[in-house]
Amino acid sequence: MQYTSTRDKSVRVTASQAILQGLSKEGGLFVPCEFPKLSVSLEQLADMDYRETAYTVMKDFLSDFTEEELKKCIDGAYDDKFDTDEIAPIADADGVYYLELFHGKTIAFKDMALSILPHLLTTAAKKNNSDKEIVILTATSGDTGKAALAGFADVKGTRIIVFYPKGGVSKVQERQMVTQKEKNTEVVGVKGNFDDCQSKVKELFGDEELKARMAERGFQFSSANSINIGRLVPQIVYYVYAYGKLLKEGRIRAGEMINICVPTGNFGNILAAYYAKKMGLPVNMLICASNENRVLFDFFKKGEYDRNREFILTDSPSMDILISSNLERLIYLAVGSDSDKTAKLMNELKTGGKYSISDVFDGIRKEFTGEFASMADCADKIHRLYGELGYVIDTHTAVAGAAYDKYLKETGDNTKTIIASTASPYKFARAVMKAIDAKYADTEDFELIDILSKVSKTDVPKAVSEIRTAPVVHDKVVEISEMKKVVEDNLGL
């Protein structure tokens, strides 16, 4: 399997090289030159556990990894750090299947890929005889940061620097990050929003002068965001696994089409579902659920991406994004894998804040649709699910649940549907408990967590209980313009 760049068709690298680089040198994202088909039947999938499914899906994307190398990465990732044997259990609630992706170490779906990325990255470094220390540079809207910090903590030959929007993440999300104690980690708040953080990180990745100075001192950048193909490929696995599990339980027939609804910010999670479809998974419609920032909702209605709008802070902060980086990979396929056209569109986004693909939009509309949910819609969904079924979901999953309800009402499409449940309600206890009952609006955050445990009849996750009394290690807050200096100081440049 070879990978090319969305912005330069002449690029050809192996999977391990793509993982190690993170981003192509001209700023494009690595994409597979072709999509492998599932190498087993759907019936065979039904008999596989999560680790077996992971190997079956990933071996053809990561074909320069040996069987021994890849299985070692998988076994190191999907172990007892997950609090369920299934890794990704499915809850049947309100007529849909909630795929719970939050049972890992940091109780968010990012664990599903960031548990394995450090193993893939260090293996890739060895395969390519890299003698440089790998610097993971990451912008986070809340969950990627902690999951990446947990994954790379004390990993030999790596260090990680995480930037997050100060005031733009939940209290639990922030505390999870700023209490990270390992010496190879640095967490920095930024006076700006996630898009500001992400744009600056991309700029630093493309800073040739900075990279040259880093190389002289024995460092090289890589990424833990879903712009890294090594994070995207593991996300394909859980959609394939979910189909096999539904088949095994007799909830669907082999070959039966399903819909997948995903709460979407940076577009990586729903893109992974699309890649699963490209592999041959029987997927009918991909429902892209947006919060009130709704840039993707508007895109899927009109074929025009326009980030020129007010940035809204919502109760689903991991989705408060106006520049959805992974959409570039879909655009690349939509324009016929034309890297020149993709580069032109991305430049239009950078310079003018928008672009249009109306000439090829009909193809995308056959496979994707967009819906959005307001904070009121989400609160109502949380309230109703708890009141009727006793099932508690977080604010991001509620975006998908409420958006799916709109889709169902508008289309009458009763295709069986998986909703990606992307975070534990404990990460957003304040918004969740307020939705369940307004009387909790002024209750202290960690008291709300104890109340949530009682009403949901679930144990407080270790990821939350361990930060109650943990000391704050990282308290630096900087302007956007100071982010480069943070990196330089960290590396002693």
C-alpha cells in the first residue's frame, strides 16, 4: 500500500513513512492510493473479537508492517486499559444502536486510535531507521489532547506538546490535561479558539526553517491529530467491528445496509466510517451531525464550505470547529483524486475562508447528509433518553442523537442506524446533569459527578476520580503568536 498527498500527486510513501511524517511537506494529507477490500466475509467478521477485527482491517492499510509488528501494536493498545472486554460495546436505546467508544483510559473516542498510535509511530521510526526524537505537536478541542498525552506519556524517544483553547474546553477536559505529570509532556492554554490553535500548528509543521533547526538538534515533528493516517486507520476498525457484532447478535442480516450517524467536528471520525464503506462495509447513508457552529451542515446542504461566521462556544466543545481538516480527504476523492484542484480549493479556504465544489457535489450527496442540533435540542435529547430509558449520554453524542431524530422525521428512512457515542457523560457532567434536571445548574462540578454516578447507576470512571486531587502541573497560557516560542523553548532551540 502506497500513500500520496491530497495536494501533490507525485508523492509516494509507505504507511510507516506517512505515519512518521504526519503531514506531507507541502501541507497535504496522506491518503491511500487505493482502498483495499475487506479480506474476510461479513459472516467471518461476526466471529471476531476487537483485536482480530483490528488486524483484519489494518493489515492492508499498513502493509509494510509485518504481521508480528502489527499484532504487537494491537495487543499493546487494546488491553486492560479499556474498562470493558468488548472494547467498544453497543447499547440498544431509542430504536438505534449507540456504539460506545469511550471506555478507554481517557473516556473519549480518541482513545480508540491514540492507544495504538504511539506503538505504530515508534515501530515506524525503527522501520525507517530514524534516529531523531519525535516531537508530537497537537492542537486539541478537548479530547485529543488528553488521549494523546496518555498515549505518549513516558514513551521513549518521544515528547508531546499540546495546545488547547483556554476557556474553550470543559472543566474535566482541562483538568485531565493540566494534571499530566510525565516529564515528556507539555500542555499550554492558548488565548483563542481551536481553529486558531490548529492553524498555527499546521503553520509550524510547514516552517522549514524551524524544522531545519530541529533536525540539527535531533528532533522531528509528527502529529497525533487525525490528520495523521496512523490515527485515522484505527478508527475504521470500530465501524467494521460494530457491523460484525450486530450481525452476530442477529440484529442485522449479512449484507444488510446500515446508516451511521456521527457527531462531527474535525471530520476524522465520520471519514473513518466512509473509509469502512469504501472497504465494502454495507453502509447506506452517513449522517454528519453538527452543533450550532454548523459549518459542515451548511456544506452538505449547498456544496460550499464557508468558515466566515461567528464562532460559537457550545456544550459540545470538542465539536466547536470551523475548519474541519479531514474534509480535505473527502474533497480529494470527490474531485477525482485531483491533487492540483484540491490544493487550489484548500488555498481558497486559507485566503478567503471558503470554497465551492458544486460541480461534483451530487456524488457526495448520494453518500452523505448533514443535520445539526442546537444546545436546546441536545439538552432535550439527554433529558428524554434518561427519563424514558435511564440511559445517559454526553453532549456530543446528544448532537448526533438529536440530529438523527431530525433526519428520521424528514426522510422516514428506517434503515438500522449506528450512532457513534464519542464521550463519557462524566466528561461533561455539568451540561448533562443540567439537562436531566435544571436544579443542578449551580452545583459544583465534582459534586455533579457523584450525582451523575447515582442517577446513571454507573461507577465514576478512574479517569475522573484520579484528577480530583491531582496537582496542576501545566499552567502556562499564551497568545497565538507565542506558540512557536513555546516549541522552541521546549526543545532548547
